[in-house]
Amino acid sequence: MYQNHYQIKFYKKNEMWSRYTDKVDSMIKNDSAATSFVNSQSWDVYKNVDHKKTVKKAIGWMGKVVKKEPNYMYLDTYAALLHKAGKNSEAAKQAELAIKAGKESGEDVKATEKLLKKIKKSKS
């Protein structure tokens, strides 16, 4: 298990995003990845990768996560990835869900509100 995490760190540091996503995907498929881990890796994809296939893969990961655990942080990541992929209608919906969940749990939702404005601007 530790070997997988070291490999992921190595791939990230060296910007080997194809190998990075393949390794993360493998861990998710083998059910050895916690939702917090999936969220973290998906956020790294959002922040660092523009390759559509890789972003789409992370959207798939997060889609499963938010079905299991629709909390603020996970919904926010999912919305950001959807926006990056140009799926702005779905991104807006998920951002609104994130804001609602965040407010209910006392989170600071300013970043997601900013994202939602950006999404709405992109839609028009």
C-alpha cells in the first residue's frame, strides 16, 4: 500500500499525469482508496491537468464519491472538475449543492460561491 502512495507522489512531482491517474484509478478499482484520498487526488488533477481524458477520469471518481458521501468538500471538487470539462450546467448544480451542504455544516463557502459565479459566466 505504501508503495502505491510513493508512486503517486513520484508521478505527481514529475508531472507524469497519465501514470498518476492510472495508479490512482487502479487503487480505486481495487477498493483500497478512501473517499478523502480520492478527493485529494481529484483536486490535484483539477489544479494541474488539462488533458480531457484525465479530467474525465477524475470526474468519474468523484461522481462515485459524492453519491456515497455528498459533503461540501467533495461536492466542491466535483463541481470544479465538471466546470473544467466544460459541463457547466452540471457543474452549477453541484456547486449549488456544495454551497448548501457547506452552509449547513458551517463551512466557509466563499470559494465555491466564486466558482459558481465563474460557471454561470461561462454558461452565458
